[in-house]
Amino acid sequence: MTDIGDKSQRGFSGFNPGTEVRSHVKGSAGMAHHTIYDIARLAGVSGKTVSRVLNQEPGVSPLTRARITKLIDQLGYQPHSGARSMRGQRRDCVGVVFTAPPEVVPISNQQIQWMFEELYRIFGMRGKFICFDLNPFESPDGSDYARALWQQRCSGCVIHGPLPIHDQTVHRIHQSGSPYMAMNRLDSLPEICFASPDYEEAAYLSTKFLIDRGHTRIGMLKGWEGYQAGVERWRGYVRALEEAGLPLDEALVRAVTFDAHDIAAATHRLLLDFSTTAIVDCSSTEKAAPLVEGARFAGRAPGKDFEVVVWTYAAQATVLKEACAHVWLPLREAAAEGLALLVQWFDKEREEPFQVLYRPTLYETAPDAALPTPTPIFNTLR
Amino acid sequence: MTDIGDKSQRGFSGFNPGTEVRSHVKGSAGMAHHTIYDIARLAGVSGKTVSRVLNQEPGVSPLTRARITKLIDQLGYQPHSGARSMRGQRRDCVGVVFTAPPEVVPISNQQIQWMFEELYRIFGMRGKFICFDLNPFESPDGSDYARALWQQRCSGCVIHGPLPIHDQTVHRIHQSGSPYMAMNRLDSLPEICFASPDYEEAAYLSTKFLIDRGHTRIGMLKGWEGYQAGVERWRGYVRALEEAGLPLDEALVRAVTFDAHDIAAATHRLLLDFSTTAIVDCSSTEKAAPLVEGARFAGRAPGKDFEVVVWTYAAQATVLKEACAHVWLPLREAAAEGLALLVQWFDKEREEPFQVLYRPTLYETAPDAALPTPTPIFNTLR
DNA sequence: CTGTTAGCGCATTCAC
DNA sequence: GTGAATGCGCTAACAG
């Protein structure tokens, strides 16, 4: 952080704001906000009449309405959201809450970006606010991730991130009757409102594909240990083996985090055993470099002495050139559909939770191969 | 949207929620929220005492405090944010407002992602909420982009996107005394609080670099027409020409949007004139494909019969292999520093607006060239 | 068509 | 140490 005086550098544009910042409004609040009574006084009517205009209620003469509307515009008056939220429940703000700290769910994940686009398209376009609760998980009750909802800062929420197996918060949200949507299923709450790809199916598909290619000892880099999404991966893996009558070696399934070293180490240990001839990378990282790195340490290389199936959340993505197949999890597509339903719930165009489940798709890695469009398995929308 | 009955597909996981979603809380609000008086009654104290505990105020015996704390935890009570916001001004929510509709500022821009990371690091970690106002710009008063602030939904804001030349809203925000930070300067408000790279300097650097390589007719793909950021690009361009004693041909400066066709067309028209031997691409798109496309239509190719300088917001980025140089605008670095100052303002650790300006850096395109670290030109921080 | 009253949940002021 | 009263800005229910 250099000082203001750093003008000697070449090309300084000659603008020195250091001296200009002076007469800024001091301490005491700056301009006070207006209230309906300010407008009412100026318009010579009662507060309630202004309220009626604001809320497009009938019972105001066109002339009065026009006068008030004009005043509102002139003063740039906007009603105090806090005061409004204390009377009936308005639904003009969605919360986005995160179930896990950033070590577990990297905020830099691509998902943030498209999530944002979808939220904009669906909520922003309807004039709603979007409030992110980036919960500080160090706090004592970090496990309750829905502060924004309990504080009635927003009237419903999207639950982003994997659900902890023994999640309590989501039960409470469900019970509260507020509109919400999780991005995962949860065993302990079968009636949960969610939009998600079918992770179990993806694990099953991945494993079966490798079995069909003749592999019998298949490793798995399994993300989300301790979360429902991890359980589902495990189930799909086991189901494929059972169906094929192959033995289950638990050591082949390695729980990994988003940490590159962790993934490299897990891969390394898996591949030191040369009987392991294939790996399903369902770490959710969508980055294959650590896997390749781990393999190299074990003296092995993907596509040469072992085969890999990699998961991806983006259609058409090729996470690892040497992979024999990719499994595409249409998370984004599921979320988009879910959000469209959620906003209806917000706006009381629907009453009930919904469930949207999308089928993952396996595609063999080949340049220019045509890829399928996302397939919803089911949803509860009529 | 397929129906629930779509179970016939292979690999359906056997879980049919359609039948399970039933006994969901109906209409009438679900569980009511608690108030301090609920806690007070259960603890056998008055509301004020609970309030004291909530706000860590003195004047409560340790025993009473413990009893109340326990109740709060058990019931998962959280104070109503709306009610709180009606008494003194709390500062627990930053707004992020957008100055322009998504046609002008694509929401899919990379910036959203790192913006999010920074906001998380700096505001989220302090337990603050982050409220995006994705203003529906179709609405009549779309030009007032700070709804979130006027509604007192949040107590300060980050102004994202380019500032319109005749921006009124930012004046009002400045005047209100609320903490805020723009990501651009503004001629009409020299004392504006901002964090930004120096766009004028970047335009100057780009143009001068090309002049020094012998070019005399240099085209510019200029983003942000009608916005301050566009004006600054123009100024830097003009300054470089003047300094070199070269004539100014206004037709060489083409205002472009983020639309690929637009950029391709502008490039095409620039290059049809074979006396144009260089282009500065400061469209802000960070994508060079449309430029190459436009050139191709004009029968020309970058690096062969004309030279290009491309702007980028990411260090190390090579937007176009054939570019002779890149100009890096340390927008992210400026924003990070600005946000750190803004949060201090929020927390009353500082009183005044600040100004952070970062110097752009030109680097010639070469593999493995070492790149410089960002250089602040000035800020008002001690 | 318009106004009055009351109260949402909390924090401030002052009293005990 | 604690509690009662008051009011923040708004709107639902009721009067006129």
C-alpha cells in the first residue's frame, strides 16, 4: 500500500484525490431516510393512503394516487424493508446458505458463477433480492447454517453444498414451512425439497462401465465423506459390484477432500497396488492434475496402465484427456429447474415442496462426439 | 420436465419421492418464530434482560445470563433482523449493487467469481451478510440501482459495474453517509470512494506501446460507451497520440459492447482500411475470438499484418496468442484492498471514504515471462 | 374514498 | 441487577 504521494511514477494521470476528499458528511448519519409520514404530510393525506399507493391497493382516487406517486419519485422514497418485514411476511428476498465451510466446499468452484446467473434470471428478474449467508463456520453454532432464515432476513432459501448426514438444520427449515430447496437428497428426510443429479446412479454407471471393460479391482476417489453425497457414491459403487458378483474391497474406496495433496496421496496409495487397474474420480474437483500427479509417483499413467472415469458438472467438459469416459452430472440443469419451481413457491403459485432428480450421463471420451441433453428422472411438477 | 412415473428408465435408483411428499406443513406459516419475550417468559425474566444477553451488555448476573443463553441455544432463537434494523443502525449486511443491466455487464463475467471470494473473505468471515441487488432494469426507475440501500436492507454497498457518465445515484449514496465503494472513478464526483485500476493510464500505455513500435494508425475497440470507463479509455488514447504528435482520427475508435457480433463487425470495419496496422482491444471482454473473426472477414490476421494489444483483468492471462502485448488491469487486487477498507468503514474503524487506484501493467507476450506484482498508485490509507 | 388505532420485535430511556 | 414504558416505520383491521 503506497502512499498518496506516489505521483512520481511515470504516467500518473494527474488526478490527486488525496486533497479532494474533505468535506464528506461527518458521523451523524448523513441524510435521514424518509418515512411514509413524510410523504403523507407533503401530500396532505394520512400515512395509510401512502401505504395504499405503495402497495397498489385500491381505495385511492386517481388524482391523489398520482400526486403521491410523484412525491415518492421526487424524493426517491423507498419503504423500510425492516418495518415491512414486521407485518405480514413479504417474500422479496431469497437466501443462499452454505452447509459447509470453504475448506470443504471451495467457494471458487465454478458453481458459484452459474448459480449466480440462474439466481439472476429467476429471482433477480422478478425484482427479488438475493442474500448470501457466508456463515462464519468457526462460530459455536456453525452447524446451524440458516441464520438468514431464522433472522427473517429472507423468507426462503437455497441450500448450497452437501448435506451433512446428520443434518438437523434442514429438518427445521422443512418444518418451518418457508420455501426452500436443497441441492441434494437426504436419507433422514425423504420428503425434502431438492433439485439434484442422481449421485448414486452416477457412481453405479461409472463402476459398471469399468466392470464391463473387464476391470475387477476398481478404485474410487470419493468426495464428501461425512455427507449424504458421499454415502450415495458409496451405494452406487457397491451396487455395481454386487450386481456383477465382484468382491468388495473397502480399501479401494478412498475418501478425499478438495485438497490437491490429499487427492494425489490417495491416488498414489491406490495405484501402488498394481492389481488396481481402474479409478472412478468422483472427488467433485473437476481437476485431474492431482490424480495424474499421484499416479506418476506410483510409476503409473492414466490411459496406459490404468483407466479412469472422471465426473464433471459441465456438459462437454473433458476434465482429463486420458480418461476413458466422463460422467456428466447435470447439476446446473437440475438447479435451474428447481429454482424455477422455488420462485413459484415464493410467489404462492405453488404450495408444496418438490423434488427434481436428473439422470447423469456417461460418455466415452472422443473428440467431437455429440452429447445428449439432460434428462430429468422425475420431478413433482405436474 | 418428465413426470414422476418415469421410473422405467434403466438404473432408476428405486427411490420414489412422489408418494412420500405428503404431510408437509400447510399454508398457515408453519412454526412461528420466537421473540425475546418467549425467551423471557421461559427464563422468568423481562424482555430487556434477554436483550442485554443478546447484545453482550453488562447488568445481568452470570447465572441469569447462563440460563438465558442456554434457552436461546435450545430454541435456536435468533433476533428478528427487521425489528433490529428499526432501532439504531446495525451494520451486518453489505449490498452489492449493479449499475447496468446484464446486456451491458454480463453476469457471467469472471469477475463475479472472484468478487464472491473476496466478499467471503472480508465480509463473510466477519459474520456479515451479503445481499445482491440484481435490479430488474426494465422497471421505470432502473437508473436508481441502490434499492437495497434505500430500503435499508443493508447499511452500505459495493457498486459493481461501470458508472454512467451522468450517474445520479452514486451522488446520493455518497451524500447519505453510508459506507460504500465504487469500482470506478467518476468525473462528476471527484471525492467518490472507489477502488479501481487506472483505465486512462492503461489506454495511454497501450497506445504508446504501439506508437513506439512504429504504428501511426491505431484502432481501438472501446468498451463502456456512455460510461465513465469509456471516457477514460478515450482520454488515454488521445493523450498518447498528442504526446507523439500524431493526428487523431475518431473513426479509429470504435465503441463496442460485449456482444461478439458487435466486436467482430467493429474489427472488420477497422481492418478493411489497410492503413490501420494495430488495434487496442479494450473491450473488457477478455475474449479474442470475435476480433480474430472480424479480422478474417477483412482478409487479415493478427500478428501477421496488424498488431494487437489486449486488455486483461487476470494476471498472467494470455487472451490472444498472437497479441504483441497484454495490459493487465489489477481490478481484483484493487477491489480486495478496497473491500478491506470498506469493512473497516462498516465497523466504524474508519470514518471517511478512501480512494484506491492501481497502476496497470503492460507485458509483452512471451512464454514463461516473469510478471510483475500489482502496484497501487495511491490510496488514502495511512 | 380516506383516516384512526393498534401492534409487529426489539432497544433505548428511565425508573425501581 | 432488573423491569416498564415508549417508539422505530409500516400495515391490517376497523371506522367514518
